[in-house]
Amino acid sequence: MDKQKLLEKTVTVLHPFETANVMNTVQNLTLKQILTHPLALATILVLLFFGVIKRSQSILLLLFILTALIAMVHFAMPASNASLSFSTTLPFIGGGLVIGCVIIYFTLIKS
């Protein structure tokens, strides 16, 4: 009986992290919502502080990747009721190529 309650509680807690819920949140996310949430703002500032002070290229690349992915999903992915066509996937492909090129440049070429 205890295991069943624990399993139900775990499912309830993890329900907001389903892929559909995360994609819906990222598509409807605005910069104002991010900057007004104290936990997100504190995390970004701490990572940026350590990335700049320690000159950690990996932390700064992580911040760039996360920001670029959020922007790419926000602008390139169609709404849930729209179909995925070739013209809507072109910005997604282009954004992915730009992110990949930046990662390759900073991790392999510049180092």
C-alpha cells in the first residue's frame, strides 16, 4: 500500500515535466516571465558570475546553448494546432546548425 501511494505521489509531482507540458511552456515563455521568476534569475546570474569570473568556457557555452534552444523553440516550433511543414522547420534547422557551429568552433577550433 505504501509503494502505491509513493508511486502515485511521484507521478503527480513529475506530471508538469512531461514533454508536452515542457514544450508548451517553452513556446509560451517570454523574457519578462523569465526575468521576473526569482529562481531562474538567480540561477542565470550565478552561472554567469562563475562563467565570467572563472573564465569557464563550458559554463558560458551552456548558457548560450540553453538561451539559443529556448529562443529557437519559441520562434521556430509551430503552435500545437498547426501542422509541421517544411517552411516551419527551416528556422529550426538553421538554428540547430548555428548552435552546432558555435559549439564546434569554441570546443575544437579555438581551444
